Amino acid sequence: MKSAKLCKYILYFLLVVCTITAGLFFFGGKVVSETNVQVPIYTGLFLFVLVVVFGAALAVTFLAVITRLAERFRRSPKQGFRSVIGFFVLFFVMLFCWLMGSGNILPISAYSGTYNTPVWLKITDMFLYSTYVLIVAAILLIIGFYIARKIR
């Protein structure tokens, strides 16, 4: 079987599973929680399917990136090294944003969850700060490439 045909069948299967899960989530009924809030019955199933699909997408993407990187290193080590530089720059941006993040517990009334801990708060700050840094870097690169194109 060709890989394009296999990908098409996998896409259809994922579309059916996600549609059924979303239908159960939105139309499957609700239950009243401890805080008198109506919560869909199939919230756990919906989150599980989302996590599995997201994890599978990450795994396939990671495998494709490693395969492509190995191919680049085989063809031209210089080109392969340039690809790795971007990964390390992103790693150091994330590390810097992690170190900038605050681990102070937030005073949230009526919240007894497990995510108001220093680790989760630093992770949240890391994602927010790295998003800001990458947006600013993208804007500066767009402006810089525009200026460089006009100068040539």
C-alpha cells in the first residue's frame, strides 16, 4: 500500500474518532459538579483523545525532524550543523524564559487544584515569555529582511 493512501485512511480514521468524541462531549449530557457547575459527562474522554492525537503528532513530527536532520548531515555536515543551531537557540531562549519565570504561589480563592505550584507557574511563565520573545524576533526578522531586500 502506498504511503499516501495509508495517510488518507489514517486521516479519515482520526476525523471519525474526533467527530464522535466531540459529539459525545457537546451533546452527551452534563452532570453538576461539586461547585454547582454543569460539566459535560465525557470531558475525560475528550481530553484523553486530544492528548493521544497531540502526542502522536509530536512523535511523528519528532521522527520526521530526526530523519531529515540525519539526511542533511549525511549530505552536508555544514548544512546539518546550521539546522542544529536553530534548535540550540530555541533551547536557550526557553531556558532563559524559565529562569525569568516566577514560582510564587498565586492566591486564588476556592481553588484546590494541583497546578498552583512553583513548577507549573514557572512553566506557564516560560511559555508566555518565550512566545513574546519569538513574536518580537519574528517581527524584527521581517523588518530586517525587508530592509535588506530593498538595499540590494
